Amino acid sequence: MSYEIGIETIHLRPTPRLAHTEYCSNAALMRALDVRGSRLGPAEQRFLDESRVDSRSLFEDLWQIDLIWSTDDGPVPWAERGRVTDMGHADFLEGGVDRRDPRPSPFTDPDEVLAFDAVAEYGMPDRDELRAYYATSWGKKQSDFPNQVCTGGYYKTIISGAIEAFGWDNLLLAAAELDRFETVLDSFFRLTRRHVEAWAQTGIEVFIQHDDFVWSEGPFLDPAFYRQAIIPRYAELWKILHAAGKKVLFCSDAQWSMFMPDIADAGADGFIFEPMIPLEYVVKEFGKTHVIVGSAVDARTLTFGSHDEIRREVDTTLELAFDCPGFMVAVGNHIPSNVPVENAILYFEYLRERWAR
């Protein structure tokens, strides 16, 4: 039933309840529920009882997850093919297993960045080999999770690719010369296009185009540059996917509500966003025409709020969601490791009791 609800929601068709997905990396919650989950990688799995992992039911089934957020940027990381900037990583997962200290960037000045070409640096993958890789990796995931819609997707689309290559400091310095910087971004676009072409030839039904292209305060570049140089390139990617019959969900962190109409006009079939974007605005403008993956429920409320505050955010979500055929409830800024287990369980149970259409 979950798969059907997920795919019907993507197509804006009637469903018996609201669709549901989550981005959960809370190992304590997995232990409490005695389940295993797709978003727990090897580092987190060591916090689970390995001797029982095969007998555990799936978190995705127990929590009635209808779609699994998934992207895959290919078989060989950029760091193995060329220069990247490791900015490090703060503690996010339980036990700080993901903590990583920053390393010096291989780029020392903006001119190096402005002379960069992602295709020359990392190489253009063979289309047929890439298609075969994606078909196999996605096929295995869909087989492992038959009750959920498993998406295809690409993470480092344009800005996220530049962040991985240069780090923020060098990126911002180079972006002072927008004409030259656009040429650099075009090289990331050309590399992404090859991956999109390969994904389009697989059996996926839904594709997530991820690009963290703004900050929590909004755009960090001239908004006109987004509309002239970045979003039109998204549109070119989505023409490829639509021609192959795929649905496209655009995903970005932070505050990009000012660009939602542009993203919609570029061809996105739906939006995946954090709660810093007002849900009321998204529902008013796109509730009848687009897939909406999010909610008014904030991870900060799940972590630090009272049970009544959690219930209120669920209630706010439901008041808006039922009029939207493509609504998929999610805590848009994740259920991370520091969310108390009882709060996470209360959230889901309160939601499940009320999500019937």
C-alpha cells in the first residue's frame, strides 16, 4: 500500500491518507523500535545490535514511509578523480562518528577557481557504463524496499558541486566575477547533464534534483544571476527527464521561497524543502499543481519543544495538507540523533492517528 500511496501522490491522484516520508538518522529511535533503516550507514550501524539486524523489520515499513529520498552521484567519488575541498564535518550522528576535521583546500586564490573546468578535472563518464551502474544500484534498492518508491537523483547539481570542489571561501571570492564564474558553473552543469542522461534511461519513476543553492537568509548571489544562469540550466536537465517520463522533485536546504515560481516554471513537478520556508505560502501557490514534500514540523521543536508544541505543528500541517493532492508529510530538516526518542514517537503516532483523507 505504501508504494501505491507514494506514486499516486507523485501523480497528484487521490489516496486514502496523506503520503509520508522521513529523513531519519536517529539510531536511538531505531533501537527503541527494534528496526533497521535505509538511512543508517555502516558507521551508525555499529550502535545497533548487529547480531539481530537481519531479523529486524524495516523502519520504513513500521513508520509507513511511502517514498525513500535517495540520490547517487555515480560509482567514483570526485576526490578519487581530482581536486576537492574538505571543509570537515561537525558532530551530527550519534557518538560523533561523522566528525571530520577540515583540510587545507587545494585552491589558493580565486583565479584558480575561475580557471576550473569540472569536466576536465573529473572526467566525463561513459554514458552507457553510467546507465548500467544506475540501473543496477537503483534496481537493488527498489528490490530491498518493495513497499516504498525509491527515487533516483543527483546531489551535486551545480552549486553543491561547486561547494564540494572549492569550499565556501573560494567559491564566494570567485563569485565576485559573475561572468567568469558562470563559465565555471556551466562545467558542473555539463557533468551533471551526463548523469541525468544516464538516470533518464533507467526504470526510476521519480528523480530528485538536489542543489543547496541558497543560505538560510536566502540567496547569497544576485537573484538575477540565479534566474539567468542557474535555474535555466535546471530546466535543461528536466527536459531530459520529462522526455523519459520521469517526475522531478527539486530539493534544497534553506530559504528559497522567492525562487519557487521560477523552479516551477523551469519544470519541477514538486518541491522538497525545510520548515524555514512558510508552508502556508507553498500550499497557497502550488498546493493544487505540485508535489509538496515537507511540513510545519521543525526538528528543533522535536528536539527542544514540548509535546503540546509538537502536536500544534502537526495540526498546522494537517490544516493545510488535506486540500493538496500531492502532499507528502516530512520533517523537512530531518530527525537527527539528538531528537528524544519519545518526542519522535509521539510525533509519528499523533500524525498517523489523523492522516486519513
